Amino acid sequence: MDNFSLTDHRSFSTIERQMIWQKPASHRTSSVELRIAAEIKENWEDPEMKISNILLEGDAGSGKTQLAKALSADLQLPYTKVTCFADMDKSDVFGALLPVVDSDEEEDQALIDAINQTDTLNAVLKVIKDHYKVNDELAKQKLADFVQRIDEQKSETVRYKYYPSEIVRAIEKGYLLEIQEPTVIRDASVLVALNSALEPNGLLNLPTGVVPRHADCVIIITTNRNYQGNRPLNESLRDRMQHAEKMDLPTLEVMVERAIGKTNIQEPELLAKMAEIIRLLDETAKANAIKGVAGMRSYFYWANTWKQGQDVLESLYPKVLYKLTTDPEELKILIQRLEDSGLLEELRTLIQLQKWGKPSEVQTSARGRVLTAEEADQRNVDQLEETFSLSESEKKIETENEATEKALEKEPTELQEVTLPVSQEERVEDVEGKSQDDQDQAEDISNKMSASDMEAHDKEIKRELNKEARQAMKGTIHEKEGLIIHRPTFTPNDPEARKLRKQVLPVVDSLSRQILDLLENDESATYQKSKYEGQRFDASRVAYGDLRNFDKKNPPHEQPSLAVAIRVDESGSMIRDDRIEAAKKATIAVAEFAQRVNIPLMIYGDTADVSARGKTSLFSYKEFSDDFSWLTDKLVTMKARQNNRDGATLRIVATKLSQQATTTKLMLVISDGQPKALPDYTGKKAKQDIQEVLSEFERQGVVFVSAAIGQDKEEIKEIYGENRFLDITDLNEFPKQLIQLISRYL
């Protein structure tokens, strides 16, 4: 490999030489590593084009830290790192001035902290007894000596010393510094403070003076993307990066090569199949907003279980699946996806081949000759008639098993025919749901606007909604098509609405309670008082003489921020298999959940070709600005109508969603088939139109998820992509799955 060393002219101390990373034998040099190292080396002597700030952005397990360490070995620079955390402040970046404490003073200070938490003399004596391991008499003597020593120390001058941070040390001494996960820091001003140090000839303003950036210092920022709790890097910091890499899981070939180097397992075919499973799980987790990660670390440790003689189908759970999630519903999604893909069965077949060999390789046992009667008598062996060979008997058993299975499949299962009596079904619903009085009370509270006022409000805003929709269609292929937005008429206190609401309430109540418990956070004060260091000096604390004279600013209090928009396909095919009924129930469940958890919500339905004027008809069930009055009564008016012009509806709904001032903007698309509308909106034209909308609004921060509930699931997956697709197999579980999906984005 080429020599990329930047420090041939430097002499390092023993400790610094130990800090230069040494590549292990299992390390596999990637093309990305070679490219970055070569580019740094080529531009190192050019003061204008020198590359010393690098951004590595990608998912966990994609090899960001490994690449940073490898560059330390290539460039021959001491490697050090700083892992950021949410409450990080400027003192963690620049270091801090702290009082100098001698060893005996340090012990005294620990005792002072313990005494400050007590209220009585007896409690103080007990603390001293426990601290020094002495009896009551000696504890009193220790207290007297302690008070005398503190009085003597008050007259002494307090000395302060500057303790630099690891960031300052690396910049000053010219190391390769990896700053891990700076996007988790709540206080944005902390990262802005680094801007001056990221300049080629940058300076750090410290309490002890100005420190220039060492000419050999290389800073590598590694960060995950699209993870909960992360914030985007600010523009000024990104702009100072001279090179950026998008880090993903490597190709299957590279994954296998690295696994062989790490584990020394010489089974490339088996490792390749395991790598396919890792990639599939990673894609499925992203598509379903599952927060865990299936990366290279999981792959290596899972593969290593094969070398240890474990069953990899069983070790898949602790090494991979449980690292992704332990939630039963999320595990069900992952396992179902694996089974549908057939990869588990292929892996099982490979394992059997590794263990027993291929069928053609199985040697048939040599068949001996039949003994004569005389030989049998001499050897005292009974002469039996010839039986089946082992392979023949196995085939016979398999044939019998197959026949038995087919017979069982033909028999009707009694369980499928069992139904509860009507009275028993009602009793079950009464037990699971709330009482009728409770429901009426909840509806009275939510219905803030009277039905007549709602009707007047709908008429008032309908014109404005149509004007906004026509504006959104300008410059698109739908610009000249007729488009109408309706505000659906409804029946107040609709019995169907009451029935559906009652069915979904148990699920909504359970899940909303869980989420509200997670989101509960007491508001903290602006400053924490009585700290050894901080941003504000508190003169009133000086009299205490305990050096806790500063107030430290708390990081800004933030709660997860989410807005949700739902688009429901109301095409004619939704009448099949009660799909429109499942969509109604799911949207009602989401609406109830959003009201409890205080999520901004918008719900639209759409169809096409209902009339010559209304080429595209949209039904505005709820705008973001609407409250939840009469919403359930509106949602039960959904019905299967005509065709569907998906691109137009998606653009209008996504436009409104993108304008919401929230951290996450989630759009759920409920559909059972492919787009189709007159005269020629179908096939490649419709697919291209939808994908243009997805691409445009994803750049504006909108997250699309398509919930497919019909037979055209593969076509919908092809249009929306693997990472935006949710397969709904059981329509009865649809409301619960939809709420759980939204919960993962909170």
C-alpha cells in the first residue's frame, strides 16, 4: 500500500506513539479509506486546498469509527476521540477552571458533600462514623478536628487551575481527533463554538489565552442520520467540512471478506447468506421506524457463533434481532419479513449441506452378499429376507408424511367455524371498552363546536382550500385537470361512528397511556445552582466557603415534535374485503390517539373521475387548523368511489405537511392498488409522477410511509420503495399497527 504518512518529520513521545492506531490482521482496507487518505496526502502541502476536516455520516455499524482509526494508521497521527452527549456545554469543549484541591482537602470536600445532605447533629456524627469507620467517641473528636481544619483553611487563598478538554489537547498537539455524534447535543451554541477551530489557521480562545490549531491536526466528525434524538448539523459547521462521505453498509462481497478476516470462518457461501439477512433486517427496521440497527458489529458476532458451534438460527435472536428491538410487535414485523423473503429457509438449507453434505455426495453403503444356509448355521445367524435400504425407507416415510399432511389440510378446522353468540360478543366489547356514559362524556368534551357551526365553518374554508390546491397544481401534469376539494357532510352522533370508536378505544387507551408516560418530563429550572463551575457567578454563595459559587445553565428542554398527515385511497377497489371499513377504523384510531397525545393531524381522502368537472375529488376530513370536533362522524362517510389520481393528492397533502413547524413530518398513505385515472394516468406515467413528489418533499423533511392493504402490494412497494412500504396482512390489526408506527416517530 502507498505511504500516506504526514508525520515523517515529527518525533512523538512514547504515549503518543501508542496512540497511533495499529491495523490488526483482520482489517480490510476499503476503497473509501484509500481515496480519503490519498486525497489528504496529495493536498497536504497546499495551504489553500488542504483537507483537514472530514464528515462521515451514516448508520450505526457502517464503519465510521473504524475508518477514522484506519486513517490514523495511514496518516501516522495519534488517534483520540470525544463522544458527545445531550447535555454537553462549552466547558466540555474548551475545558474549565476548577479549584485546586490537595488530597486531604479532597477527602474533606467529599465529607462536606455528605454532611450537607443531613439535618441533625446525630445524623452528622453517623456520617462521620461511616466515613472513617470509627466509634461514637472518635466520631465526635473527628468532627471537632474537622471544624478546626475548615476554619484554618478559610484564611488561605483559593487556587484555580485550567483543565483542558480532549478537544483542546488534540487541536493543540496535532492529533487525529474523532468527534462522535455531535448531533445529539441539545445546545446548538456548543457546536458553533468549534467553528473558529475548524478554520485552516483557526484559534481557540481559552481562559488561559489563545491556542492556535496545530498544522497536523485532522478533525473527523462521525454522526448517524435519521435517528431519534439527533439534530441536523448546523450549516456553518457543515460548510467547514472539506470532505464528506455517506457511509452505508458495504456490499455483500466486502461484508463477507471482512467477516472472514474477523472470524476466520472459511465458508463464504454461508457468510454471504447471513450478510443478506443483515441487510434485509436493516432495511425493514428503517422502513418501519424501528430504532435499532443491524450493522457490521451484529454481523460479525452472529457469524462468530457458527465457529463456536451454536445454531445460527437460534443465535440470530440475541446477536441481531434483540439488538434491533425487544418489542413483540416490532419483532413480529422483522420475523415476518424474513420468512416472506425465504432467506431463513435458504440459510437452513445451507447449514444442512454444511453438516450432511450434498445428496450426490452421500455414499451408498456397500451391500454384502447373502449368506448360504450352511454359513448361517456355522455363524449362528438367522437368514432373514432382504429389507429396504436406509434411503428407500426414508423415502417411504416421507411419502407417508406428505400423504398425512394433505389429508389434514383437507379436513375443515372446527375452530374456524366457531362464532360467539351476539350477546356474548356484546359482553366482550363492554368489558374491553369504556362504559357508554364514559364515551358520551368524552364525546361531549371533544365536540367543542356545534354541528351547525361546523357546517358553516366547512362552507367558509372550502373556497380557500380549493384556491390553495389549484396553486399547488401549477406547473404539474395535473394543472389543467379539474380538481375539487370537498368538506364532507355528516350526521351528528352517527351510530356507525359510535360503534367504530368503541371498537378502537381499548387499543387507543392502552397505547396512548404508554406514550404519555414516556413523554412526561418535569420542566427543569433555567440554572442549576451551587456548582464548582458554570456560566454565572453567584456572589451570595461565597459566604459558605465551599467553592460552589457558580450557576450552570441547563440545556434547553425539548420534547419530540411530530405532525402526521393521512391520505386514504377511496377508489372503487377499496370495497373489496371490507378494505374501506378497515381504513375507516384505522383513521378513527389514529385520530383518537393524536387527540390524546396532542399530535397535529390532517386527514384527506381522494378519488378521481367522479364527474367531468371533478377529475380529482379530494375530501378534507380534517385540516391541521381544525380541532377534533365531529371528526369521527366525518370519517365514517368515507366510501369506495371511482378511480384515483395519487400524484395530485400526494402533492397537495405533502405541501401542507411540509409547512408544519415540527421536527418530524410523517405522511401515511393508505391504498390497496396502483394509481389509475382517465384519460391515461396509469403505469409508467403515474409511477414517475408519484416518485417525483416523493423526491421533492423528502428534501423538505417529509417522511412517506405507504400502508398497502390490497393485492397489488408488490407494485405499491415498487412505486414507493422498500424503505417507505408497510405490508398490512391482517386488516383487523391495522389500527394497532398504524398507531404503533406513529409512536415510533415520537
